[in-house]
Amino acid sequence: MNALAATNRNFRQAARILGLDSKIEKSLLIPFREIKVECTIPKDDGTLVSYVGFRVQHDNSRGPMKGGIRYHPEVDPDEVNALAQLMTWKTAVADIPYGGAKGGIGCTPKELSTSELERLTRVFTQKIHDLIGVNTDVPAPDMGTNAQTMAWILDEYSKFHGYSPAVVTGKPIDLGGSLGREAATGRGVVYATEAVLAEHGKSIKGLTFAIQGFGNVGSWAAKIIHERGGKVVAVSDITGAVKNPNGIDIPALLQHKDATGKLADRENAESVRAKFIIEAANHPTDPDADEILFKKGVVILPDIYANAGGVTVSYFEWVQNIQGFMWEEEKVNHELKRYMTKAFHNIKSMCKSHNCNLRMGAFTLGVNRVARATSLRGWEA
Ligand SMILES: NC(=O)C1=CN([C@@H]2O[C@H](COP(=O)(O)OP(=O)(O)OC[C@H]3O[C@@H](n4cnc5c(N)ncnc54)[C@H](OP(=O)(O)O)[C@@H]3O)[C@@H](O)[C@H]2O)C=CC1
Ligand SMILES: O=C(O)CCC(=O)C(=O)O
């Protein structure tokens, strides 16, 4: 099932559980605005190459729309739509004053030089600069993008609108980025994991973990789990997987990945059997697989909660930019833990009230908050 159909299915199920008014349900399914732009750049050898870029702004009833920009060959309109919608529910689950958006360019960033990536990012920004802004839509990094990408967007946007650091988050610290943002999604995943494990009388120390993806989120989650005494027995990325039943030396693996750009051997991590699945990625589990895993008793911590640490610290970054006051990293991490723990308890309350699993607990929590804001703002033209 494609990402949009799967996301809509989860949303509709939450709307049914909540008994949502059908007009509000319909309006929440349709994105606020979809942008598709052509981005042509000269390559380093002088030849021209064209890419398609997207920004989908899903909903702004709770505040400026917020979400990352992804550079990946599989970026397509349906996927960006689904990810934008997920951002709306995620910011509501985290209870931060934002709506949802997502963007992307269909490209293979590893095949582009740094100057080609810079040109592509600047052309994309030129095409969307009128539609983003500190109080309208605030991009951030996602797969294939990073702090440097945000610095280029900030610079290009500022040429049109004046210096505006709060127009993007996940920036380099030197340009007003927040301490702790780079690690925040992985760290939030660990706080979420601790919250669900505590419920089952367990803790990270001594448990075994398998991690799919070893980029920003996966590698920070692995590092922090390792530091807390968890045994990471399998890690995989696009180049393959490493497995060690006695526990992988994560600092050594991070060093190896930094030096070579890939994980060591090629092995299949499929035989790993998990009792808990923590969705650090967006939309990693198809609804059919979700049902099968649920029936098998696997506890799944859904993406719109598990990876909300990134956007939560993006919110702290935006607040710091607006206040013109930088927080210590301890304050960032302390607040992140507070938000993640509170969201977990709010989700559990929804699970109890509606007798549903954690995914529907999170969806009903997010959808209900957005629906309330939508109704309060009203419909008069
Ligand atoms: N960055 C953030 O703050 C947030 C990210 N997320 C989500 O977390 C997930 C990971 O994002 P992030 O860590 O930022 O991205 P990165 O680009 O830093 O890392 C992505 C990882 O996924 C691997 N990968 C990419 N494509 C494939 C593929 N087709 N098959 C197998 N592995 C693949 C990459 O391998 P390789 O390095 O070899 O290319 C890399 O290990 C995404 O779903 C993203 O939307 C969610 C919330 C916030
Ligand atoms: O930090 C942000 O604003 C958004 C991060 C993101 O794209 C996500 O949570 O999926």
C-alpha cells in the first residue's frame, strides 16, 4: 500500500474512533497547499540537469506548518503528501504550536558534488521562498539533507526577505541552530523507548536492539542506547548490515562509517525477532504488517510519537531564534525528555479511553487536537 493510502487509512480509523464530524474529516484529509517546482542547475561540467521539487503544506490550524526537506531518489508527490500529513499529527501529539508540512527533491544526493547540492538547494529556495516563512512554514532537515542544506536555504531566503534565522531549523550552531538538535531525533527515540519499556518493567540496560538505518537518526539512537548499557546486536543501512550477538562496538562502527561511508559486511538482519518496534523513521510499517505484528503481541511505538524529538527541538530552536536567547544543551535535553514523557502519557490515556493500540492512541490524540483547533478557528470566509 502506498504511503498516502496507508496514512489516510490510519487517519480515517482515528476519525471513526473519535466520531469526528465528516466535514472536518474531509477538510483534514485535503492538504492546505501542494507545491511542485522544476529545478534546473548547471552541473560542475557545465551540462544542465533538471530535478522536481515538492513542498506540501498540510495543515496550519495549530500554527506555522513545520517539516523537513528530503533529498532522495524515491521522493514522489504521494509520499511527500503522506509525510506532510504525518507532520500535522506529530506536532499535535508533541503538543508544540505547529501544523504540518514536508518537502523533497527527487535526486540522489550522494551523486552530486557539494557545489551542485548548493545550487540545487538555492534554486529550490528561489522557487518556494514566497510560500515559506517564520510564521507560515518552517523547513528542517530530513533524509539526505543536513545543517549545511539549511544554511543555504537560510542564506537564499534572506536575500529576498532580510536575515531570518527562524525560517529554518536544524541549522548550524554558528547560524542560530540549537545545541542538541542534531542528536534530538535519536535522543527522543531513546526517551520514547525508555517510556514504553518502563511501562513493561524494563529498561535499556541489558536489553538487545536492532537498528535499521545508520544516518542521523539511527546513529544517534545507537550511540545513546550504547551509552545507556543497551546491547546493539544489529545495524543496517543501504550498503548492508552488521550483526554481533554479543553487542556491536558502536563507537568503533561510527568511526568506520565516518571513514569509509558504509557499514562493514553484508549480512541480512531479517532474522532479528523484536518484542518492541520503535518507529524512528517515518511510515516504516505498512498497515497490514502493523496488524500482523499487533496480533503477534509486538509492541509498536508509532512514528508520529517515536521520532517527534527532532521537531520538538526544532521548536526549541525557533523559540530561541525568536527570543534571541540561546539555551544550554542540558536545558534542551531536559525539555525534550519532558515533552516526550508527557506525550507518552497522553497517548496512553487515549489508548485507555478508546481501547486501542499505541498507533491509534497517537493518531486519536493528534487528530483530536487538530480538529479542536480547526473548529475553534471556525469557517466564516
Ligand atoms: N533527521 C531528522 O531530524 C528526522 C528524521 N526522521 C526520519 O528518520 C528517517 C531517517 O532520517 P535521517 O536519519 O535524517 O536520514 P539520513 O539521510 O541521515 O540517513 C538515512 C539512513 O537510511 C539509509 N537509507 C536510505 N535509503 C535507503 C534504502 N532505500 N534502503 C535502506 N536504507 C536506506 C541511509 O543509508 P546510507 O547512509 O548508506 O545512504 C542512512 O543510513 C527518515 O524516515 C526520516 O524521515 C524523522 C524525524 C526527524
Ligand atoms: O524538525 C522538523 O521541523 C521536522 C523534522 C521532520 O521532518 C520529521 O519529524 O519528520
